[in-house]
Amino acid sequence: MPSDLIETRLAQISDRIRKGRENKHLTLAELGQRSGVAPSTIQKIENRQMTPSIVVILKIAAGLGLEGGDLIAPPEPSPLDICLQRTGQHATIVVSKELKFEKLSAEILGSELECWRLVIAAGHEVKLSVPQALHELIMFCERGQVELEFAAQQVYRLRAGDTLHCRSQVIQRIANYGNVEAALTMSGRFHDSAHAAFTAELNGRSARSQRREPNRRAFKGQPVTKKPGPEIGPHAQDVVD
């Protein structure tokens, strides 16, 4: 399992422990007494400050009156047609301090649609060693500016409020050459497991991209080193050959 997905599963375990304790109206001390796990350890697990062993998970599950699998198993797709997720309930994958993903869509049985928010720090570039195929997506730049490079060196720069609708494209690079943090929402249909491969690739390379390719990355306040592609929206320019 890719390391970013492991981190997501660990976060889900921590969240299930906290919610299970709160649903039973137990304090940390009470759950500690029931499970035989120190309250300070439970608190660190709930706050993602500690990775629990399988033995600790089983003990906490017993203290909650649950099976260990209830805390470990990934969430089953919802059989309902409507699934509401409040702020703070979305799965978040923190790839590095410069890059994170937030899954805005829920796991609804039979649904082919997904929605992700990508937040990328100013002056940061991610180049994928294995470009990822996209089925059909609508991308919306929430804030800042994001540059996207597809196959055949098709480069597009989106500013806040701009959208890009693409179909059957292969993405190779994502960059934020602005001076502020950027956020990009991607909604649509991904190829099977494409989002897992996509985020796993980013997890392995994004933290190293600045050190490996310092001449390719635009630093804060400096112009883009690549020839810019067409900009979408009111700032449209001619394509630079």
C-alpha cells in the first residue's frame, strides 16, 4: 500500500477511536481503565502523535466494545444516494509541507465521480516521473495560480476563478509559480485507482523536486522559467511557440 494511503488509514483509525469514545461518553481515563491502555497513549493516538501497534488497537477496541476490525477496516461505500460530510470530515493526505490533498467526495456505492482539492505552496513544482492518465475532469482554481502540463507539452495556467475541462489527458506536471498558496479543485472521473497512483507518485517525489531540479523551479517572486501556455479566462494570451 502506498505510504500516503497508509497515512490516511492511520488517520481514520485515530478518528474512529476518538468518535467511538465520544459516542460512548467516555473520558480518556475511563477508556484507559477499560482497555488497559494509558490515557496519555490514547490521547496521542487520537491526535495523530503516535502510531498504535496492533496490540494497542485491539485493546482499545475491546475497551470500546468493538472488534479490532471495526477500527482498522477501511470505510465501506455508502449504500445511500446522499452522503453529507461536514468540514473536518474529509480525508486529507498531507504529502509534504508544500503539498496536500483533500478528498471532498464521499464513498458512495456505484459512483464513478470523485472530487479532490489540491493545495500547493507558493513557488513549488511537482513533476511526475510516471505521468497519470485522467478520464474526464473539470478543474477549478479556487485561489492563487496553478500551471498544469499535459502530454505533448500542453501547458495551461489557471488563475483564481478560472476553470479547465479536460478529457482523456495525461498530466505530467503541476506547479504554483505565484507568491501565495494556491488551491485547485479537481472534479470528475478518474481511471481506476488513478488517484491512488497519482498521490503515491506525488508522495514519493514532491518533497525532493526542489532539491533535484532547482533550475526548473520558479522561486517566489521570480518569473516562470518555462514558456507559458495559454491562460484560461479573462487573462487569456496567445500561445507562445
